[in-house]
Amino acid sequence: MTRTDESKAAIEVVRRAVEEVQGRGDFDVYEELYADDFIDHTPQQGFGSDKDGVRELYRTLRSTFSDFNPVIHWQTAEGDLVTTYKIYHGTHTGDFFGVAPTGREVHFEVVDAMRVENGRIVEHWGVGNLLSVIIQIGGLPAAAAEK
């Protein structure tokens, strides 16, 4: 089965969002790729579900984890809906959910789905393994997380 042109175009938009916005911090590209009426159906605690809230989340991640770098492992699309599996890497140099900077290198997995309409991201659903970050930076012992 070959990807449709719509799916290929949607994957390219999401790839740019991950690499250029999340990875390089290019917020001009953020403005280009995210629709003004964007909605995050799974917002992170403390951040809004609209375009402004997600912009602030990305800025916070980039300032909390210096050298923040997403690595896309795979993407697939059905029509305008793109699913991505990626792993974020970075060094803990800012406060993270009340844990002071440790200088530790961390990584965490994320699976998300983004719907693209007219070349812009309009919706997001995602699951990120943030508990693993808390464990990696010593905010919660691994044994406590298993209980």
C-alpha cells in the first residue's frame, strides 16, 4: 500500500514540527505550522490546550532540558492523521515538576497523533513517559514507581 499525497504532505508537516520547532526551537516555524485554532486534546499539567499553551510547553522543555533533541523512530499516516513515535533526549538543567536541576542526561518516549489540515497542525493527542524522567532525575526512586 502506498501513501497518498495527503499523507505524505501531513507527515512532512509533522516532521518539520518535531525537528525544527521542538528540536531547534524555531518558533517562527511554529507559527507557520500550527493553526490559530489548534487544540491539544491531551495537554500536559500546567499548560493550556491551545496554541499558546503548547508553545509555552515547548519553550519550557527546551529551557528545562538543555540540548533538547527529539529523535523520530517512525511515522505513519492515514489521510491527514499522522502518528509518530519519538524519543526526546536532553540534559536536566532547569526545574522539572519541582525537581531542581541535576545535570543528568535523560530521555523519554512519546507517541502522538497530529491532524494536519491545509498544511497546518490543527489537533494533537499524545502520551509521553514523563514518569521515567522523574525517576531518571531522582525525583522518585524506581522501586516506588513499581508499587
